[in-house]
Amino acid sequence: SEPAEELIGRESSLSYKAVGALALSLVGLSIGATVYKKLYTKQKPDEDDLEQFFASATSLQDFGFTVNDQGQILDDAGMSYLIDPIDDHAIVAVEDIDSVVAVGTVDAIVAIGTVDTTDAVDTTDATVGNKFMWKGERYFKELGLQLNKYMLDLFVNQYHMEPLLVEDVDGPTNIYGTPNYMSCEKLLVLVQDKGCFNVGIWSKELTLNESLNVGTMIPYIEEAIQRNWGVILLNPSNSPVEHVLNSFDNVILQSSADIYCAAHGFGGKCILELLKLDERSRDKIVSIAFLDFSHAIDIGLKAEYPFLPDWLASKSKNWSTSELEKNEIVEKNFDMYSPSVSAGTRLHFYVPWKVYQDVFEYFEEN
């Protein structure tokens, strides 16, 4: 598969530097400098310093990061954030575990790909290439909030997207659409995986580790805009299925366009529920690209929704994680009905980036 390092260097057609962040306050700068220094040395930051830092931070720059012309989020030394947290451990989000270089207290990362992250990890103790390591769940969450703000500014200011109100189960929320979403001939709806509550982002980890091109929906947005399609980005909360149902009912199905969906992971489950419960969606959706979603259709489901197997077989395709070359047929040992092909990667997070051009070729065929 294509090395992650080669993916990083690809340039987007727009400059990400165009979206500026808020200026640092004098207080925030002082606190931020203290925390920043301690995070990247062996000295663990004081809890009070961290809380003051998080309270005053208003941008990626406050965390020491800027976005370059290639969409990479880097610090002044040219380093990027690295590790993805799962249950107080970290997982290396790179394609080739053999590329990991680890010394000091976390040698096990080379053998098993995980490292305990209860405490802040010193970047002199463990590195992957030239990249920083995991610095704690709270830090990651706060950094993610600033990334989300940056992306919303980008979507509104660069792509002229508009907030569109949806009456959701958790209260009113906004999804985002291009100005032509009501009048375009073709409308692309992008649905992220479960747990990714950031508008326009497939993977927060890949966005921080690699670039905006690799981890966000920007390649899909730009490709759609070049084709004069409309685009809608969903904004799921803790109830992603209900969010998709409400977004289609309140906004998307009001458009006159033919609808195309690209859905990552659990996002595919949300679209499947939509097809089952809303007959209008089955009439309006022309094609679905499932991005590594396995949906077994059991006998009971087929009996309750007899139209589903034929509908999925004719109007959807699944790109699955696999060791096979990209677009080679992947045989499934269960009734999935959507034709399944290899995404050309074994890593779930990479699938949307790996196949976006193939997705549009598939959409054009339908």
C-alpha cells in the first residue's frame, strides 16, 4: 500500500493558511508557554497550569501548531501530533508498524503497537519518525476542539458552506451545506464513523498525524465542487442514527437533487437504517459508497425488508480493509449484498482517503 509519508506531501487546491486563528491573549501566552515547555520535557505540567491553559486556549496556535500549505498540522520544529487513545493506551496510526522507532520506557510499542499512556509521554523517550506522542486524554480532547473550530472556519470561509438547522434528538443542531444544495443536480452527503463528532472530519487522529487531506473530507468536497455537485456534511452527536434520519427528513430530502452518499464505518449503519425506515430515501438515493462497513443481512431482516438485498446489490459498493490490491474483489463469508472490493489498506482510518477517486468513478457509473 502507499506509504503514509507519500500521502502527506500531496497539496490541496486551496491554501489552508487562509483561515486565521484568534490571537493569543497575554495571559494565555504566558500559561501556554509554561505548559508547552513542560509537555515536551521530562517535567509533568501542574494540573492548575493545565486547567488555566485549556481555559485560555482559543486556537491550534495556542497549542503550538499551525497548518502549512500542504494541510499538515505542525509545530515550530516541524513535528506533528501522533497517538490515538483507546482505554488509557495508545495505538500507532501509521501504515507500517516497522517504521516505529522507540527507545527508553516504551520499547513494547515496536512489538505490540501499544503503550500505556497514563502519564504524559516525553517526546525524547519515544518517537515515530519525527512525530510527537500521546500527551493525555484531556490534552487530546482540547486540541480536537480547536481542530474542529479551525475546520468549521475553513468550511464556511473557503467553501462558503452554510449552517442548516436540524431538529435533532439531542436538541437543535447545524449540519453544513454548499449554497447550491437545494438546486444542484447531484448532492453528495458525507457521513462519518461512530465516535467522530467533528464536522467534516473522517479521523481526528489522521488529521493531526498526517494532514487535512488525509484525515478530513476536503478531498471529497473539492472533487464534488469541481463537478458542480452540492455537498452536505453531517454533524452527529451521541445519537448518530437519529441524527442521520433527522438530517434527511429536515434538510436533505427537501433538495431536488439526486443523492449520493459516502459513509465511513458506522456511518454506513446509519444509512442502512435510513433505507429501512424512510421510503423517500430509497427513491432519492442513487448510489452509496460504504467505506469499510460490513452489514450482514440475516434471514429476519430480509423477511422484514425484502427490498434491501436487491437495492443494495444494485446501488451500493463497499471498500473494505484488505491486504489485496485496491479494487480487487473481497469475498465475504456472510450475506452482505453490497459488492465488496479492497480499499488497498488494512487500516480502517485510511479507507476514505485511499478510495475517494474510486468512489467518484463509481458514482459517475451510476
